[in-house]
Amino acid sequence: MKDHLDYFTTSTASIVGAMMGYMVGGWTLLLQVLLVFVIADWITGWVAAWMNGELRSRIGHEGIIRKVTIFILVAIANLIDGILGEGHYIRDAVIFFYLATELLSIIENVGRMGIPMPEVLRSAVKIFQSKSGENSEEGIKDHAGKKQP
């Protein structure tokens, strides 16, 4: 019986994984980096909240829902690309947008932990924003919430 359950679980996971890979346009380097950024943002946010006595399970659950939604939006962008026949232009722009957003959040979380952040990572946010088509001048906040140049 256990063998049948293992087979069912493995088969189901494989099918779901294949469907997800198809929906987001394949397992590309951009998606791998986005997944790493999403996980790193969640972990650094959790650690920063814990260090500052702000850890709440509801906020953590909402964060996970937001992270899943990012990949749903990537899948939607991929489907739009399929309809328009534009390759992966829209999907990649959406991924670059979320790369910038996630890296910005990681930088802010690390700042809340009191760890200095190399300027080159702050510059990477601007590069990702330009590749996404976003020209946000929102700036990067340090651990005190002050806008950085």
C-alpha cells in the first residue's frame, strides 16, 4: 500500500510540476533567480521581524500568499505572450519587475537586521527596473525607513 501511495504522490508532484513549468514558460534562469529572490525575501523578512520582535503568523501567511501570486502573474504574462506571439517579452518584463521588487525588499529586510548592504546590489534594483519597463524613482529605504539616493 505504501508503494502505491509513494507512486501516486510522485506522479502527482511530477504532473503538477510539469504543468507549472508549462504555465510559466519553462524553467529558465530568470525564473530560477526569481524563485531564489522570493525565498530569500521571505526568509530575510521573517528573520528581520523576529529580530525586531514583530513576528506574526498571520503576516507570514499573507507573505506566502503574495509570493505565490507573483508566480501566478508570471503565468498570466506567459499566456498573454502566447496569445500575442511575442516570445517571452511580457513574461520577462514581469519577472524583471518582481526581481527588482524582491531585491528591494531583501535590501530593506537586511537593513532592518542592521547589516550594511553593498551599493552594487542597490544598483541592481535600478537595472532590473529598467529591464521591466519601470522607471520608479521610489528609492531604497534603509533600516530607519529613510530614503537612500
